[in-house]
Amino acid sequence: MKRLSLLALLLLPIISVQAQQTKIVTGQVTVLNDLPISGITVKAQKSQAAAYTDSLGMFTLACYDKDCLVFSSKSFNTQKHKINSRTKDTITVKLNFTATEENVNMAVGYGYISETNRTQAIEYLKNKNNYCNYRNIYELIRANFNGIYIRTDGCIIVRGPNTINASPCATYVVDGKIVDTIEFIPTCDVKDISLLKDGSAAIYGSQSANGVLIINLKDGKN
């Protein structure tokens, strides 16, 4: 009986640890207007597991049922995200930092934002203003983004037609939802707008082959 009691005591910590290590969390870390950032350290406070975000801002980490993930880097504010049994297996975390061109350049220098995404980040900062001065959404886009062509039917071409994709038009995402057209959007309702190209658009899959135009509206106007 004593041997059984001793064995139970020895096994108890192991069983306890195994019972806690049951959650695998996958997520994406972004900044500004959903711009993915790489090289961010993600660490679970209790399990002590750690990972780094990849070029698409993605990470996968094993943690306890009740844990806390800490996101940190040299140029972004440290942020914590609590984990419990109700936490989804896939999460999205948006980091904050003082949005200035100098800080964007610093983020590029540390490797958190690619040189390609630097242009997008600067465009995003430059365009955080009142869009009511533009007559329509297409005039707004034409005035704020270089290297695009807008056809008379409203198709926005970011670069030459892709041979894999039947349509050369960019994909439109409004408040997180893919839409067929953006001509219904009043310019005064636009909160921010950004353009994803090449690798940075890959999170939207094959339909992003011709670029992704992301529009967020004020107070869910859509």
C-alpha cells in the first residue's frame, strides 16, 4: 500500500503537466491595416514554449489550457493575450506602435516588415485622413496608389493580367469580407484603405493573384 501511495505521488506531477499541455494555438500577428509582421517573439508564460512569426505573421505554439501569450519585439509595444478553454485554436493579434515613418523604417531595419510592405505601410500612414474630398472611391484609389489602372467597368488592375487567374482584377475586401464591387462605397465612409501585392497578399489564397485592395469603413457602415 505504501509503495502504491509513493508511486501515485511520483506520477501526480507528470499527470498534472500532461493534463495542462493540451492546447495548440495557431495565429497571425499584424500591425497597422492588417499588415503581417515577421520575427515577433511569441512566448507562453506558463508552458515557457516560444516561437517566432514567419513572413506572413503566422505562428504555432503549444501552451496550457490556461496560459498567457506574450508578443514582444524591439520596435512594437509588448502585448499579452490570455488563453483559456474557450480560446479558439486560431487567433489574430494586432500589435500597436507609434505609427510614424521613422518607426516603420525601424521595423524594416529589424526585419519585422519587408521592404515591399514598407511601401504599403507608408501609404497607409499617408492616407489616414478625411477622404470626403474625393468624388468617388475610384478617384480616391487613383490619387493615393501608384502603379494601378482602373478600367471603365471598375476593374482595378494592380499589375499585368496573371496567366493563372482568368481575371486581371484585384480582389476587394471590405471590413474583412470579399465583395464583387466597391462602387457603392461613399468616400466619407472610408476609415482606411491599403493595397496588398505579391507575397503580402498570399493570406487570401489563389484569389489574391492580382493583388488585394482592403477597405475598412467607419463604424461598420457596410
